Amino acid sequence: MLRNWKTHEGEDLELDLSSPELELFEKALSLYQVGAPMADISNLYLDGSCVLYRGRIGAEVVKHPLYRAIKDMAKRRGIADGILGDSPGTRPELDSFKANN
């Protein structure tokens, strides 16, 4: 199923999702919409057993539009909750976390 997601930075992601990928996207979106903590959303894309890691490794995973969309949801929640700054350098102690997640 084709979905779109606009990132916090304004990038349009086109999500051409299989049924299992759509389920993951909808789960992440539900968590995001109810205001779940950033960690709960992040765990969805960091879980090595999730659909994102089936047949993919390394850069293939992190470049996948679904990974990027869910990561963006987590980032938005982190910004809303004051955990992350809105721009690089705002919270230097978190820059390495943002770069790696």
C-alpha cells in the first residue's frame, strides 16, 4: 500500500509498504498520535526482529523510507517532550544519540 510521510525537516517520504510493513507503520503512527514516549516509538525501528530487518542489513535498513518515517515520529515526540532539541547543537549532549538513532 502506498502511503506518504512528511518528515520534520520537510522531506516527503513515499512509503510503498507490504502488509507487514503497513502494520508496523500503523502501530508507530498510533503510538505517535496518542503521545507515547519517544523510546516506545524508537523501539519499533530498533528491534532487530521487526519486518524492517527481513532481508536487509545496515544501510539498507536505515535508508528504508519506513525506518526513516518511524524514526521521524520518534524524533518529533522527543522534541515535543523536550528530550531532543529542534536543531543540531541545541542539546549537544544528545547529538550523538540523534546521529545514531
